Amino acid sequence: MIEEAFHKITGTSPAAVARAPGRVNLIGEHTDYNDGFVLPLALTRGVAGACRARSDRHILAYATQPNESREAALDGLVPGQVTEWLAYVAGGAWALERAGRRVPGCDVLITSALPIGAGLSSSAALEVATARAMAGLAGLACDAVAMARLCQRVENEFVGLPCGLMDQLASAASHEGCATLLDCRSLAFDLVPLPAGVSRNMEVQLQALTTEIPRLAKGEFNINSPVQLREVLFARLGMKSAKKTAKTRAASTAEDVLEELA
């Protein structure tokens, strides 16, 4: 449990804890930033963030993956000042303050069950988990869309990586046992119940695939992107490819995919 790990490291209990899942995308690639439809599925594995306020204006962050700690000052924090995984954490505090909410200095612990670089949106899960925990410290309640947009700002403006909203909203809005059908133009979304056992079956196949990615990247599948990971996953589940992404076909395609999953 992250609460026990936090106490072991800091000697105190966390004041706020948040969790955010990784995701695999069933429909829609590069359509989120083109105002299209996407259908991501949240995983049971994800990232957890726990934090407690400090007396100074510093973030001291501990990560179990990699096993290290890093520190950043909140006063005068600007994009480009911190790098690598700490940028996704400190960027959340920066975005909250840019939104008008003062964030206290804090100790932060991050634990992750997601492999890095496996196309499961570990960075979005890191952003959502830590930003939600720090928002809790700051007394700010955000709905899923507001949190996703805040975390997209972290990635776009603070980390410096252009992306759409799909990964952050999938992590912020998803419910277990459902896929999330998102209209990226209006940001309206519906939770689409999955057939029984689908999430668990995907988890089993993903666990096998993510441990095999270094070999598969060099072998017959040549996996080097989330799209290719999804297609291999579908093949292992005995499903057809889900490359249809036209906005006019989004609802029927979602139904087709769920029929294949059944």
C-alpha cells in the first residue's frame, strides 16, 4: 500500500492519495487532437501518488520506478527548469498555480505498476495521480474534464510534448469495467460497459505483451508504437483490427469492437 510506503519513507502519513490508471486505446489514433472520437479502455494497473504538505515551498518527490528522489522549488518554477519524470510532477503544481490555486510545498511518493515506454500512457497516469493529490492538498476539487485539461497543459506547456486530451481524460474519467467513448470536439464522454471478463482478459494479454516488448520490437511484429501494440493485442485476443476512426462511424464502430470483445 502506498500509504505504508509513504510512512516508511517520511515518517508521517499522507494527507492526500490519488490513483490513475494506464490505458489501451480501442478506437482512434491521432484523432483526439483532430476533434475526432476515441474509445480508450482503462487498465487496472496504474500510478498512485501520495503527498503531505511541507513547511517550505519545495517539492521533494520519491519514485519507486526509478528508485530515486528529486527536489524542485515551487517559487519561480518555470517550464524547462526541471526534466525527466520530475517535470510531470512539478508541472502539476505549476499548472495548479497558473489556474489560481496556491500549492503548498510537499513530500510526494509515486508508485507505478505500468512499464515505461510500453504505450500504456504511464506519463498521463503520473500527471493525473500527482496533480489530483496536490489539488487535494490545495483544497481544490476538479471534475474529470478539468483535471484532464490541467494535465494536458502540464504535458504541452511544462514538459513540452504536444498531445491531445485522450490519455489524460482516459486516466481521469475511466471506471473499471468500462471503456470511455470520448468526443474530442465537445469533450462529452460516455462510459461504455464491457462484456464480463474483458478487462481481465486484456490485462493478462497486456502483461505478456509488455514483458515481451523488447523482443517483439525486433521481431516479426516490430512493435514501436501504441498503435502496433494495440493491433498485436487484438490479434492475440482473436479480434479484428479496429482502425476505423471516422467521426460518422464512431458509435457503430464502438459497438463493433464490443461485439468482437464479447
